[in-house]
Amino acid sequence: MRSLILLAALFSPAVLAQAVIEVESHSFMRLPSNSSVLLLERLDIADHGTLLIPPGLTELRVTELRLGRDARIAIAPAEQALRLEVAQGEIASGAQISARGAQGSLQQPASPGRTLSIRLQALVTESLLVDARGGAGASGYAGLDGADGQAGGCTWGQAERGHDGQDGGDGQAGAAGAQVRLELPTDFPEQALQLRLEGGAGGPAGKAGNGGQGLSKGCWLYSTQGAGDGRPGQSGKPGAQGPAGAVDLVRF
């Protein structure tokens, strides 16, 4: 089994620097969250593999990094910044470091892209994407439809009009893109680096509820006239786009 993690190294601070992690092609691995700092001798993520960095990890130092084609280091959203240092590495086309914010829900707002500080020293790469966009806002809630009215009786009673539909809720705002500090060698080709720091999209507006129907009733010799239909509600407003993040590029 090529997917390998030396758990003894990861759980023993005295030998963290000897840890080796390999993620096989098309597979997923999550680092343990028992430590805020992790030192790796080698990190090898094969083509289309993904390594998840938990929110509690705030510093990751890698002596030798290898990212295969379309391989990904996925960094979980968190309030704390993450520092990533790579001494030397090889990165294939399509590889990326992703630190996107989480999408919002009706219970909690969208989260921003995670703040990053990345230092890449001796690096050979075709291309590298750093994606730290903000999370998208949640959709507004849909308004409830109005209840139908009651028909009048054949000999007495007055028809009741349909009830009005409820208004839809406003979409939630998208979250901000991340603040990223990039430390790169002077000879690193700038065209090989792509940054995505846009703010998250605002949530769609909630749909309006339909008005209830006014009902008529058929009787033996005649029909009773129904009351009018209820008015439909108003659609909500779409949420605002989150603000873009920013990059601080440092050459050494």
C-alpha cells in the first residue's frame, strides 16, 4: 500500500523531523490534529492525490516536497494563519495549494480564505495555483406560500380570500479572500504562479412565496363566488460579493 504515514513520528515530538508522508494517486489523506507544528522530512503527493491540513495546524515545514499532476494540499478554514515552508521541491502541472473559505449556511456565515505565509526555496515547477478565495454566502430562505381561502357555503357564509405569500429572505454576503504572504527566490518564474484571492459570491435571493387561491363552491342550482387570490410575496435581495484578498510578494 503506497499511501503511507508514519504515525509514530507524527505523535512523537522528538522525531517529527523524521516523518515521511506519501499519498497515493487518486487518494485522500488527512493529517492528525494533535499538534500545531509539524516537521516533515518528505511529503510526496502523487497525481490527483489530496492531503488535508486540519484547522489546528499552524505551521508545516517540509524538507522535500513532491506534488504530482493535479495533486492538492487542501488547507481547512481556520481563524489562525498557517505558515508553510518548503526547502526544496518538484511541482507538476495542475498542482495546487487550496485554502478556500467554507460556504455559508443558514446557521453560520461564510468563512474567509485562510491567511497564509508561504516560503518556497529551491523549487522546480511547471505551474502552481494558490487558491484562497472566500466562501460563498448561503441562499436566502424561500418565502412560504399563502394558504388558500375558504369557499362560502351554499346558503350562508362568506368566502375568504387567499392568504398572501411570504417574502423571500436575502442571500448572505460572501466572505473575504485571504491575505497571503509569498516568499519566493528571485529566479522563480512569476508566470508559473497563479493566485485566486477573490471574495466569495453572495448568496442567491430567496424566492417569494405564492399567494393563496380564493375558492368558489359549486352548489346544486348555482355556484358561490370565491374571494380574491392572495398577493405573492416579494423576492429577497442577493447577497453582496465578499471583498478580495491581497498578496504580499517577497523575493529573496
